[in-house]
Amino acid sequence: MLALFARDLKLAFRSGGGFGLALAFFLIVVMFVPFGVGSDLNLLARIAPGILWIGALLACLLSLDRIFQLDFEDGTLDVLATSPLPLTGITIAKAAAHWVTTGLPLTIAAVPLGYLLNLPEPAYLWLCASLAIGTPALSFIGAFGAAITVGIKRGGLLLSLLVLPLYIPTLIFGAITVTKAVDGIDPMPTLVLLAGLTLFSVVLMPFASALALKANLT
Amino acid sequence: MSFWEYANPVKFMRLTGRLLPFLSVLTGICLVTGIIWGFFGTPDDYKQGSTVKIIFIHVPAATMAVSAWFMMLVTSLVWLIRRHHISALAAKAAAPIGMTLTLIALGTGAIWGKPMWGTYWAWDPRLTSFMILFVFYLGYIALWNAVEDSDTAADLTAILCMVGSVFAFLSRYAVNFWNQGLHQSASIAVNKEQHVDSAYIYPLFLCFAGFFLLFVTLVFIRTRTEIRLRRAAALQARNT
């Protein structure tokens, strides 16, 4: 399982695939907001929590189809499925690798981008905390969507349609946490709910993903 | 005599073929009398005027839209556990009906909302969660259409329905939270059930029965169509 995790990390770093692209996409989304709504700093400060969370979520979505697609096409996934490692373990390793290469960099990149959007001072800590806690849920739910659509040619659009509704609770709790921090209300309760959602996804989604992979491989 | 006997397509077709005429007639009677009684046989509300009568379509449609998803969840579980093809086909047949009922609920709600709330749409938790339900239906139907192999499609949509149910449920309560978290608590309460007068309740029950029967009838018809499509495909495969 660790070997698979390390392999996926290496592939992501060396092929120059999703790693930088997701960050660049996040930057562009954030950059587009002032173009769309104007550069009024007060307005930007008010919508910054939502924009940062939506931007991170979309950037995460962009790299989801890489989790299983390439391994499915060249047959690696069939080999992995016949290995002693259960499919659940494979999805855990792959979703974790996806988080390290996408969720973690997005969390760090959110700080300078938050500054660009004039995010108020006290919210930075909570922005990082909510993204660090919330993005694993995005990766594990996303891995499920990727497992469902792995056999479909040009399934990218369908993947978004399936995964985005599942992201709604995560987005709500994540964005509320940061908004509360901006408003000076204690954001701890929503952060704890977000953490609960993440634990729920991390523990249960790999089973669903493994079921979906099994249906796709036979 | 076991319930599972009707997992056999031939027996299912025979039973539903016999039931359908009665069901259709009963649906017609319930819906027509319920709606006519509701629209013309009840007094206007002192505050809402005649707009209150949209309740006879709105509330049953909304209830059945949620029930349809629940029925899909049950049939999906039956497919995953017992591998009865009819079960998977019934889930497939129910999805577009559920989606239409969701749309009807949203549409009639908007028509009622304009004169009453002064707006077609508000980001009220209940409205928002119905929009979310609609998106779940869209994804489910799109997945059925995208997968070519029918058994794989049944597997994948059943899994999606299970996971989707959990997240739709989570969204329903997360949305409540979001409304309290971002706005003042809603000034409009949609607690209609407590305020329904006895003058409205009997035609409303008739409409509930009518919509329920309509759903069952349509699911039977569509499932029969799916079974016939399978048979036609099997015949075609044999001839070539």
C-alpha cells in the first residue's frame, strides 16, 4: 500500500501532470473574480472565503480523472486488482496520493491568494485549517467519482456532474468556517463538523470506490 | 407464494399487465376528483386567496419526488444484494419520473412564491435542498445513459444511488446550517402541514393518493418498456 502511494506520488511529480496544473487553475480562478465583480476591496473581502473554497474545490476536481484513468487504460489496475492488496487499500493509497499532490499544495497556496482577495487578518489561520481538514474529504469523495466513471470514454464532464453534488456539504461547512472567522464568530463548531465529514468520507468512501472499481473491472 | 416470485420477468409482466388497467383508472379518478374538488370545491384562504390551491399539486408532487428517490434506493439495494434485473430496471424507470416530480414541485412552488413571498426563488433551505435533489437525479440518469454494458450500468448506478442518498441527506441538514450560519433565520416558514384546514385536507389526501398511484402506474409502464427493450435486444443479438 505504501509502495503504491509512493509510486503515485512519484508519477505525479515527475510527469508534471496534475501537480502544477491544479495550482495554476486555482490562481486563475481567483484572478478572474476581480475581473468579474470589480476590484472593490470591501466586496472582495466579503466574498473571499467562498471564492477560495470554490476555487480549491474546482482545482481539486480537475485532477480527479487522473486517479484511476491512466492505470485503467494501460492495464495496471487489473494487475493491482489481482494483487493481495484489497481494492479498498488501493483506493485509499490513490486517494491519499491525490490529496498530497493536490489538497496540500492548494492549502498552502490559499494563503497568498487570500491576500490577493483582501481576506481579513484573523481568517488566515482558519482558512488553512479548514482547507487542510476539508480537502481530504474532497479527494476521497472524488476518488469514488473517478472509480465510477473510469470505464467511460470522455467521462470528464460526467465525473463533474456526479462529484460536485457530493461536494455540497464539504463546501458549506468549509466556507462557513472561514466566513465565521471573518465575522469574528467562533468558527470551531463548523470546523469540527467539517472534520467529522472528512473522517466519514475517509473511512467509508474507499469501500464504495472499491465496489465501483470491481463493477468496472469485470 | 413469495413476493420474490415477481422477480421473474414473465410473472412480473403478467401481473402488471393485469393490474395496469385498474391502476390507471384509479389514478384518473383520484387525480381528477382530488384536483377538481380542491380547485373548485374549497373556499379561498383569507390571506392567500386562491393561490393556496396550488397546495393540491405542490405538496403531493414534492412528497413523491423524495419518495421516488427512496424507492430507487430500495430497488438498488435489492439489485446489489439479490441481483434481480427487474429491480435495477425499476430504479432506472423511476428516475426520470422522480426528476419530473421534483421539477413540478419547484415550478409550482415558484408560481406560488411570486404572489406570496414576492419572489420566484429564495435561497431557503427547503428550496435549496430540492434543487440539490434535482441535481442528484440528473447525475443518476446521466450515468445510466453513459455506461454501455447494462449490468455494469446497473451496478454503478446502484452504488451511486446508495452514496448519493447519504450525501443528499447530509446536504439537507448542511443546508439548514448554512442558512442559519450566513443569514438571519428565515422569515418564511414552510410548515404547511400544521396549518392545513380540514376543508382542504380531504381533497389533499385524494391528491396524495392520486400522485402515489400515478407514480406506481408510470413506474410499471416504464419498467415493462425496459423489459421489452431487453427482449428486443436479445432477439436482435440472436438473429445476427
